[in-house]
Amino acid sequence: MVRDSDGYGPDGHMELFSHWVNPNDHSQGAYVYSFNTTGETVRNPSTPSNFGNLGRDSLSELQSYTPIRYNNISEGAPAIPDDVTFGLNADGRLEVFYRNPNGGLMTAYQTTLNGAFSGPTDLEGTNLVDAPAAANNADGRLQVFVRNGNGGVMTRSQTAPNGAFSSWVDLGGVNLVGSPAVTSNADGRLEMFARNGNGAVATAYQTAPNGGWSTFSTL
């Protein structure tokens, strides 16, 4: 939470900080949730509301606020975010993907069909936000997709069915918000959908089954 610098009073104002526009350059400001005028809906960092306004503060606006939080928050081990998704390996074993508090991606998988899960494996990555999405390529290889804090989408795919994952690949995208969604076309090509900051839906797709990806276009 952030509170305006003059504290309580009839003009007091509080906002809920969501995330930096660019974690590497705070001068670009941050996305926030806020109420501003009686009768208006909340300003949302994910989609324009309040008569087309997006929940976003400039750095100068942020500098007029004081960060506050609940006094009894523990400084112990960081909690795992609840942004979790599941995928299915080609041999039927479940695999789970979730972000870690440092902005990377973790995975764990069943070691046998219907069996126990492995320990967590760090798939690394930086500045990843929101829930990941996972889907199977036409050849059965799992592929995972996560939005980054710069408004684009990053992906890693298994190098072979049931196998290890490749390094990260940047699929691009501009001003995307929220989590991507991925599904398969009738010919086996994966296609991804994500909202952009203007309230429209953007899509990118494999140009061939198991292949490379197109650039994003707006529907």
C-alpha cells in the first residue's frame, strides 16, 4: 500500500501498488489500483477503466506517497506465489509450473505415472510476472509461456518429449497485460492470446507444427 504524504485527513488518499512499469527503470512509474472520484470504478493496472483511464502513476506521483504495510508481516522464507499452472508430459506424467518470488520460474513433475513429484527445479528467468501457461506441441513436447515485466512473453520448451527444457526465447509483444492463454489449432500449431493495455486481444502463433512463432498481431 502507499499513502499520500500528508497522511490522514479529508484529502487522504491510498493506493495499492501492483508492479513497476519497468523494474529496471523506475522513472517510468508503476501500475496501481486506486479509487479517485465518488461513483467511479477502481482504476485497474490491467485494463482501462474509470472512463478509459489505466491505473498508472508517474514517478513524481509515486514520490508524493509513503509506502506502508502491516506491521506483523514475517521476514522469514518468502512465500511461493499462487500463480500455478499444470501441463501433461507426453508419457502422461503431470508437471507443475510456478513463479518464484525472485521473478523466475520453477517446475516439479511426477517421477512415475500417478506417482510422487520430484523436488523443485529452477527454470530460471528474470522479471517474470503473472501466472504461466503451458501447452503441448504437436510432437508432445511441453512448452511454457510467461509474461515479463516489459509487456512481452517469454517461453521455454522441452527439447524432446518428456525431456529437459531449452533456454528462454523472447516471443516479443508490446504492452501485454495479464497471463497468456495457449491452445492448439486443428493442424497442431500452438496459438497464444493475451490482452494488451488498450483492452484489445493480441495473438501470436506457430508458423508450422512444432516450429517458430509469428509476431504478435491485434485481433
